[in-house]
Amino acid sequence: MALVDARFTILGPTGIRVGDDVDTQWGPLKERAVLAVLLTRPGASVPASELIDWVWSDERELPKNPSHALHLYSSRIRNALESLPNRVELSVSNGAYRLNVPRSAVDYFQFRDHLDRARELARGGAHQQALTAIRSAFTIWQHQVPLEDLKSDRAASWRRNAQLNQQIPAYNLLCGELLVLGEYNAVLEALDDLEPDYLLHPVLLKRRLDALHRLMRTDEATQLYLSMHKAFRVDRNDVAADDLRKFHDKLQEHGVAHVEPAAGTANVPAPQQLPLDVPLFVGHEDKLAALDAMATQPGVVVVSGSGGVGKTALTVHWAHTRRSSFPGVLFVDLQGFSDGAVLDASSVVDRFLQGLGVPPDRIANPEHRLAKLQSLLSGRRLLVVLDNVRDVDQIHRLLPLFSSCVVVVTSRSKLSGLAARLAPRRIPIGPLEAEEASRLLLDRIGERIGSGGELVELTRVCGGLPIALKVLANHIATRPGVRLGAFVDHFRERGVLDIGTMHGPRAVFMQSLRALEPDAHFLFRTIGAHPGPDISVSAAAAMASLPVCRVQEALDALVEAHLLEQAGELDRFKLHDLLREFSAGLLEDPGERTVVEHRMLDFYLRTAENADVRVLPAMVRVPTPDAGNDVRAIEFCDAASAHRWCTAEARNIVALVRFAIDAGHFEYAMQIPQLVGQIWLRQGLTAEVLDLLHAGLAAARSLGKAAEIGAADLMQQIGHTYLLRQEYGRAEHYVHSAHLGYLRAGGNQTSGIAICLHTGARILVATGNIPMGLDSHIRALALVRQLGESGRGLERIFLFRTGEAYQKAFEYEQAASYYHQALSLAQTQGDEASEATILQLLGSLSFARERTAEARAFAEDALRKHARQLAIGRVGEVCALLSQVEAEAGNSLKAKQYARQAIRFCGRAGASLSEATALCVLGRILGQADQRDGAVEALERAEAILLDLDPDRAGQVTSELRHLRAEIDIPAARVHSPVVERGSEVRRP
């Protein structure tokens, strides 16, 4: 393979080959930097967070929205790649970027391929051909600085590793072949071509000393030896100093550079105990590179992961590809998680002695055997693989024997108890990415007609776990007459846990489970009943009915055993899909499963109820049954902690409600959505609230007449949510249905009917029918006052909404009167959330009355209170108001900042009218600043919103747009949006 075949260069500036030329100035620096990172891992996915660390070296240089910047750069890179004769795809999936090119298209990997070829030829004794191959490699990389367009710490680390693991070994191989062929002066010339600090690399220093001795320049060699020996001593690198002294002594004694084995190890064979390599190994390029980097010095590397994830396969494959770097390899399976006997330290010692040519039975005393092995290994840099280790106790006596070796330990445990003095380096192994898993299946079953979609589905069923993929592939390969789609249908329904019987996923997981302590074993069975994507310590403790401290210890043990993963937070954990299926199947007794499910549902119901009371203390309570046994529900000290719990548990609560419906626990499915719905609305999660409320309504309808009131409550909340989203037709439908539901239920339904009347009034006002809306507001207020003290919370809300209606009718004095009555009630009841909303309305009223300073004061006070309540939608609305206030006051910069915050928060919460207001303010400010293309874009977006919601305002915006377009020529495409600044991640208030 010649250099001209490389389509991309990362050795030096990032280049793209077009024809015979390499263009290194094809784009700006940051775009070249992004492409360079992707080219270090061709065909592999690079998460956006990792790309950001690579590309931006200083946090001060980081754009406000790095993800937006990456999307922009990737788009420009795609444009640059269009010049290539063969298509190169840059894809983005799940927040990760991947460049689909073969390794051979990148100069760095071409260099490595030439290097591997040269090593192979040298091992076979074809030294002249090896020399030609290594010189070909050096036509690709000699003096260039790798990743020259990147200045980050990650890039610097990659450069160091590339130099240590590729370039230095390449020069070592070059010098070795030149010495074998007698070209001693050429060795010195090659080394003189390097920077002077190459002498700090002992392997190249030894090559120079060897060449000088062979050229009879012994005085020069001795002087070099003395200066470097002293330098190593000064740097306290005693190992390198002693090694250099021994090497120099041998040179003086023999006159040639032949390193004898350490004392007592003469004539000891080089062991090669590796099992067969894995055919067609797929994936984990980053882990292989990490092993390369960690194996440059003696030490311990722990490769850990769950059973069946491919730890042994990866380690054995890596060892086979790198065994030429070691004078021998020792390998043993310690059977830590097998069904047979676990190997102890003495058995390992015997096997290693056998591999080193020493019959163990020659030495009767086990301690003497251990001492013999230590003496044989002393000073020898062997590769030692301790596979399938159960725990630290199994290997703690062995590790001191390998002080000069590279030791790779594989285990399902993280082996956290390894002594700190060993400074073990760690490589966690996870499931394969979807594309890698598909390649593994395809390699083993071969091409089949229409295999694309079916392969993807089969890999999804296997969850990327290699053991499941391999057993499944074998199952499919032995049935060539069955179409692939039939396997998809079969395993989608059945799963792959039980495929492969004794060596399948279930058997592997069961081995791991048997190694656990009783608490961890019990907890693993229990949490399989949890339907959500993750589980907290508190929820697990409630399900298991165990103290939190014991549950925390058991969860940590499950993480240590790779049966559970940490889910981003210290108190949250998650199961791999196959492990979840395995865990769920362990709870076989129907009675026990029912008890666990009820504990879980009770925990979420009571904790959600506590959150509802803390966040909305003055609201009408959702009716729930009396609490029975202690369900270990969380008590919240303030509204903020209740908000945080509701946010953290959002996906779990959705999954829990669906589970409750499927399992027939309809009461829980009806009540939980009502408890968390109002809290989520304050966070702007309107779509999630609607999904949850509709699920609750389905549960209520399943309960029939007994849940008529609950169904009406849910329909009323659904209507209210649609009102907030300005979907007035749907809002009216559900509010009307709720009203009918309350009437059908009979009894005293005054509060429900009053709420329906109130929500209907708001819909009338919002759709322009203000007189009828005001009439409905007055009637709703009169109805709720019949409730007396129990209706005070609703009365407060009805008061300020009535004031809002009067404001829209331009009856400002009446509006102010209702607002102040509501504010007095909110302050008396200590309801900060309502107080914030009323202050926001007072700010809006003051702005309408052209009292700018007063409007600003009310709005800023409201903003602080809404922010404390984490009410994202309200924050956006107040920011929109403040943008208008500051624009009116002539503070363009502040107005622009508030407008951009409003656009962000209102867009997230679905507060479209306030978003349109902010867009109009921003458009006018940009127009005044001669940023007319940005002004047009902002007003176009506002126009699109208002056409559906407020046609009169839309007409005003359309008129403004006509004037702007008459003044400028609109560009065909914009590189970035002037409306939302490049990288604008607006700070939360």
C-alpha cells in the first residue's frame, strides 16, 4: 500500500486527498480538528461530549452551545467530503458522530499496517524485506506532528501514546533490522534524524550504544553510557539506570548487543500459553488502544465487565496481536465463576512453572515452588494473563511474583480491593455498539437475502452482548433453510436468555449470581420487578423492605459484580436489558411478586403525594386511600427537593403507570398522574404530562363507575394542560367532558364543577370571547366561595385569573383589584408559586399602563420566585415580559438577552404566545441594529406562531416583514441563526 492511497491525513495537519494532492486548508481550524478526531477512530462512534473534550482545549474557548457548534461543523465537513470520488458518510446518531471510512484510508493506520507487516517479515527471518517495509512506513510518518490541528489535552495524550506505542517501536525495529544486516552507520544516521530527547527512550539508547560498539567507537559509547546513566539516576529512574548498566556491561564483555536472560533464567524457554485467537474479532478498537498504551510499562491492568460481554475474547485477541512485543506469554483461566472448582494460587504457580519448563513435582514444598517461579520471572517482561478471576483474594499472593511483567486480569468483578500500591489501571468493557454487533452476526451467519433490517432487530434482542450474539449466530448458522425474518419473530417474542443452554446467557448470569452475598442476591431478584430505566436506593429499599444502609451495600456489590450499572448519579442504578429480563424471571413465586409490586407502587404513590403537598400546599388534594404499612416514602424538606425528585423519576413514573395498567393495578395508574402532573407542568413538561394523564384516564375508565370522579378529575387536568399549550379546541372538549362527568357522579362536586367553569372561562378569554369569559369567571368565583375555608386555594387562583380577564378587557382598575386580593391570599397561605404568578400579572398590568419601572420591579420579583420553584414555562413568560419592558426603556442589550432566554424556555414549555412576543422584541432590536437578516428570521418565526394563535398580531408582524424585505436581499441560506446565538446555552435564571 503506497502513501498516495491514503485519502485522509492526520499525521500533520488534517488533510483530504483530492486526486494527487492533499488539501490541508480545506476548512477552518475547528472543522479540521473535528474531522481529525473522527479519523483517529474510523468507523467507530465518538460521543459528542468526547468530541468536545478533544476539540476545545480551554473552557474559556468553549462556545456557549458546543453541541450546536458540532452540528454546524459536521454539516460543513460533509460538504468538504463531497469532493471525494467515493462517498464518505459522516453520520450522527444518539448524540454520537461516526465517519464511515476504512482504517486503510487514514495515513496513521497505513503506517501501522506497514509496521505490522515489517514485524511479521522480521519474525520470519526476511530481514531485507522487513527493512523495505519499515522504510515504506517512514515515508508515511517521520517528522510530522500527529493531530497538528488539535491543541487539547486529549490530543496531546493521543500524540504521546502514538509516539510511545508506534513511532518509537518503529525506530527500534528499523535499527534492529539494520544491525542484523550490518548497516551500523545507518543506525546512527536514523537516530541522528530524531530529536535529541530520543535518548530518554532506553530501547533507542541501547540501539545507539550497540551500533557504536560494533563500529569500534567504544570511547564514544562509554561517554554516552555514563552521561545517560547519571541522568537516569538524577531523575530517580533507578530501574532504567540499572537496566542500562547491565546492558553496557554485556557490551563490554561480548562486544555485541546481545542481552542475556536475567541471572538464573538461562535456557528457560519462552512460554506461549495463549489459547486460540478469536476468529473475526469485532469492535472495541478504543479498548485495544487503551491496552496498547497501558502495556508499555510493567504493571496490572484490570479488564472488567459483566459475564458474556467479551473480556476474555478481547484480551486474548489483543495478546495474540501483540505477543511479538513480549519474550513470552503466560495464561491461566482461574475459573472464578465457573461451575467447577476454582483455581487457587498454588495451582496457578504449578501451571506457570510447567510453561517455563520446570516440572512442578520436582519441588515438593509449595512455598519453594512459588519462590522458584519468582526467580524465573525476575527481570523478564513477560505478558501474564489471569483470566476469569473471582475476587482479590484469589490473586493477591500471585501479583507480587510478576513485578517486571505486564499483568492483565479479567474479571466480572471490578476488583476494587486491589492494593493501591499496585496502582492497577482499569478498562471496563460494555456491550457492542449496534453496528459492531451486526458485523459480528454477519461474520458468523454470512450474507442472507434482506438481512439488513433483520440483523438490526436481532442485535437489539441480544442487547449487544457478545455471548448472546455468538450463541444466536450459531443457532442461525445451523439452520440455513430458515429465513432470517422467522428468527426475528421467534426471538423478539421469546428472547435469547435461554438459547445455548449450558453456555448461554442465563447460565453465565447464574454463575455471577451464585457468587453474591445473600442481601445482594435477594435484591437482584427484587429490583427486576421495577419497570423503569433506572432505580434509586430509596425505591430499591422500599421494594426489598430492607434498611437503606444494607440496600446501598448490596447495590454496590451488584455494581462490583457488573450485574448492575451506576446510572449517572451515586444513588441511581440500571440493569442491562438482558440482565433485567434475567432478574425479572427470578421472582417466580406469584405471591412474592405481588408483594414486591405493591411495595413499589405504594412507595411511588406516597412519595408523589408528599411532593404534591410540598409543592402545591394550598391546592385541592388528590383523594388517595389511607396508607397501610410503612412504605418508606420519601419526605421532602422543601419544594425544590420535591421538584428534583419528580424530575429525576420522570421516566420511571411513566413506565410505572404503564406497568400498573398492564398488571391491573388501575387505582395506582389513576392517582399517580394526578399527583405529579401539576408539578411537571411547572417544569414545562406538557407533552409528558398529557401522556401520563391520558394513561391515567384509561385506567380510570377500566375501573368503571367506581372511578367516575377520578376520570372527571383527569379529564379536567387534561383540558387544563391543553389550555396551557394553546390547543383550545381540545381543551374545551376535555373540560366539557369533565363537567359532565362530575354531574353524572352525583354528590357534592362543587369544587370539580367550579374548576371546569373556571377553565372554560379561561378558554373563552383566550379565544377572544372576553365578555362571556368574564361572566364565567364571576360565576366560578361565586361557586368556589361556597366551599368556605376548604376552597381558599382555588379562590386565590380564580381571583387572579379573573383579574387577567379584566386586563384583557382593558378594565385596568378592576384587574388590579382582583390581582391584589389574590396576592393577599397567596401571601397569607404562604404559596410562593401563586405569589410569583400574580406578581408576573401585576408586572404585565403595569407595563400595559406604561409604568415601566413598576413593571420591571414586579417582573423581576416574579422571575426570582418562579426560578426558585423551577417553573420553566413561567420563567420564559416573565423573560418575554422583561424583554418588552427593557426594550421600551431603551435597554437594547438587556432586552435582547431576556428575549433569547424567553425563546428558549417558552419553546421548551410550549408557551407559544410568549415565545412569539419574545421573537418580535428580538426581531425589532436586531432590525434597529442593522442585523436585518436576523430580524427577518425572528419575525418569520413569530409570524408562523401567531398565524394559528392570534391572527390580528400576525397581520402586524406580516406588515413589519414586508418593510424589512423591501430594504434587503435575503440570502439563500444562513450558516447560523442570528436569532439563537451560536452556541447559546442560555443560563437558567
